Amino acid sequence: LYKGVLAAVPFVDVVTTMSDASIPLTTGEYDQWGNPADKPYYDYMLSYSPYDNVKAQAYPNMLVTTGLHDSQVQYFEPAKWVAKLRATKTDKNLLLLHTDMDAGHGGASGRFKALHDVARQYAFMLLLLGEKS
């Protein structure tokens, strides 16, 4: 059905992030996500948190991006998720991690830097479709 996934600054370690009140925006988002200190919310978050649900199975080709200066989804969340996927997945599909050392949550700033991000995404999609030039 799908050739691959573009996961741009994905919020993938929901339980850990929402359990740390010192991380910016966490307590302000309890209304949206719930407070994991309350067991029903914790159990519900655990049921859908991508990091906590990685298992030995095949995963699609993936390009995961993050920004070093992202205060909303800190760079180590996608990196930790990719590391766990690499250690656990059973396929040989691509699993790429791109960390922009200058970007925040919205990606690169500046017109041309943002276009480089778009070009990277298109290159990944074209590669999956078999375009090699």
C-alpha cells in the first residue's frame, strides 16, 4: 500500500516526555495528552506511544527528521526511536535519520534551507519509486 514514511519531527516517546514536567510545554499539554501520573492516562498513552510499541516485525522504509533546537519534540526522541527500530525490526528497508543541527520544530529557517529540506523529502520518495538519477 505504501512505499515509505516521512516522519518529520515525530512525537514518538509520549510516555517519557509527558512524565517529565521539566521539559518545556509538558504540563501545558496535559489537557491535550493527559497526565501520565494518573494511571488511566498512563495506560492509554502506553497503548499508542510509538517508542513503547516497537516490536520485532517488518517496518516500511522511513525517513525520520529532527532538529537539534526543537523545544517541542526534542531531538533525542526521534533518535532514540530510530535506534530502537534499528535494533528490533526484521526487514532490510531503509531507516534514515536526519538531524538538522540548526533547525527547531518548524524545520530549517530561510527560504533556501527550507527548500533543501523539501528536496531531501522528494529525493527519498523518488528513491523509493525506483528513480536513481
